[in-house]
Amino acid sequence: MTNNEALTIAANYDVILEMTGIDFGYSLELLEESKKVKPVQDSLENVQSVLTKKLKPLHEKKKNTDTNAEEQAALDAEIKAETEKAHAEWNRITEAAFAGSFRPVELSKIPTDTERLDKRLNKDGISMVRAALLLLSRRGLVKN
């Protein structure tokens, strides 16, 4: 599984945690599972932060100075190069193999009444909890 897939799985653990009203002890277990992707999230945030710090002065220089077409083109090229480096690093991180694994969600510990399962719907009217459980079951991460 890639880091990107792990981020998706962790987000679905969070959906189940937030929306089903499961007991406190099991909530802590699910929270620990979703935290397994924290190093990946931190790496991606670092890429975003570095890109922002590198691009901000370039954009300011481009906006605040009277530059000729040649200088504008040079700034544009530098912005493009920095952005491409950041995208390459982002892709390297998300496509790398995830260094952990997830324990399956125990279906027996999740309330199954329709009111809780369908408490929050996405923009298409689909239960977010049911969608999360479906995605996790397709990955072999739901046990009865």
C-alpha cells in the first residue's frame, strides 16, 4: 500500500470515529490507527511549507517591481522550477510504500442503527460512514 492509500484509509478511520458514537475505549483504538499516517502528513506539510516560503518572495518580487519581460520570464521560470521540484517531492512521498499497517475495524463494536450510520451524508446523499466501511472492507480492514 502506498502512503497515499494509507492517508485515505486513515481518513476513513476518522470518519467512523467521529460519526458513529462508539465507546470511548474503542474510539481511542481507532484514533491510534489513524495517527499511523502522521509522519506522512508531516512530510507533506513540510513540502507545502518549503514551497510557500520559496515562492512567496518570488511572487512578491514579481508583483512589486518594475521588471522587463526578460526579468518576468526569469521569475516565471524560477517559480515553475520550484513548483515542479515540490510536486516531484510530493509525488515521491505519496507514492512510496507505507511503512506501517492497520488493524481491521471491528464491526461488532460499531453501532449499526440507521440513525447513526446515516447521520452525515456527503453532497451526493451517500452515508459517509457506510462509504468508509465499504472502502475499508474492500481493503480487508473490516472484521465481524
